[in-house]
Amino acid sequence: MDVGYINRITSDLALYGSFILLILGNIGCLCNFITFSSKQMRQNSCGWNFLMSTIADFFLFNSLLPTKMASDYFGNTLILTSSLYCKMRTFIGFTLPSISLGYLVFAALDRCLATSQSTRLRSFSQIKVAHRLTCAPILLYTFTTAHQLYYYDLRSKCAPLPGNYSIFMSVYNIIWTSLVPQSIMLTFGLVTFYNMRASRRRLIVQGAQQRNQLRNRIDTHFITIVLVQVLTSSILLNTLKESRQRQSTTCSRVIALTSIELNFLFKFR
């Protein structure tokens, strides 16, 4: 079979796959936005963090994927001719996934605090606290990735400064943007699971009955989302060897599917 024909088919499949990924990603973000912007969810601190993560995912999908498709399949040469475009696309490509993941870390922390046996720690799981911390992931990852605006530039292609900075970027990408937040989420998830088991044992011993069943059900669903997200992210970190963008995209789809299921649960259970 002609090699050129095979390459053309492969290119077409990659293009169609990108379109499908863009459509599914936006549908997932839309479902998340509808779910987490409802009144009940918006007034919950964990729901607020998921909403902020969804907004970051939406901007990620609609900024990086279309520009990549334009350069790979439609002849756009800005990535090879514009230094500013090179710097900004790289900066956004690292910042938005990190911001999204930062809000997921806050969501995991919130569920950990909400299930704590300490009254003082549980008091931090409030919507007003979540509102005050909204800018924290944005500021943190904006400042910690700002070095890319200086060290990335057009060489033979859009690439980091060779030498020590390239080594630094490899370590930075593995540790700071992946391993650190994933480890924190895993730790909070395990502590939350332990707190839930301890709480159930305490209620059985005391013979306590549930109060405010709707709020308890919402909290339980949020804990389920966080634990699924922690488990999925940890698996992806150890199995996927592709780009950082692929990991963030996959995580976004997992959250979207979970949100749709919860939406049905709230309506029909």
C-alpha cells in the first residue's frame, strides 16, 4: 500500500479525532457548568471549586486545541513565526491545566475538612472560605509559570532555552505540575475515606439518625466525585506517558461524566 496514502489517512483520522475531542470536551464542560452552577451546588464550597475548575477546563479546550489544529492541519504558521504567540501559547498551555488541577486540590481539601472529627477544622469547609481562596490557584500558577515567557522563544521551533533550563523544565513539569498536586489530592482523598469510616462507626455506636438529609446526600455525592477524581488522576499519572495537555483533557472528561450521573441522581432519586 502507498505510504503517502497511509499518511494521509492517518492525518485525516487525527484531524477528525481533534474535532471530536473538542466537541466532547465542550459538552462535558457545559454539563459540568450546568450542574455546578445550580443554586444548591453553588452554595457548597466543594461545588464552587468544581465550578472554577470547569471554567479553567473550558478555556483550556477552546484556546489550545483550536490553535493546535490550525497549525497542524490548516497551515497556520504563527507558532513558527511569532515569538509572542510562541510564548503566550506555551504559558497558557501550562497555566490553565495547573489552575484547573489547583481547584481540584481545593475540592479534595474541602471534603477532607468537612469529614474531619474536629469542629474547628470542619468550620473551614464554608462557601465564604472558598470564595476568599478563589484567586489563590490563579495567582500561584501565574507566578510560578511566568518564567516561560522569558525562556521560551522561536529557535528551530517554539522551544525552551537549551541546556540547564530544558532540564529544569522537565523536572518542573513532572514534579510541580503533576506529582505535587496529585500526591496532595491522593493524601486528602485517603484522609477523607478514613474520616468517613470513622464517622459511620461513631454514628452506629451512638445510634444517631441523619438530619438534613438533602445536605448529607449532596455532601456524600461531592465526596464520591473527589474520591473518583483522586483515583483516576493517580492512575493517569502512572500510566499515561503523553503530554500534560492529554492528562488534563482526560481528567476533564472523567469529571464531566461523573457530573452527569450526579445530575440524574439529584433529579430522580
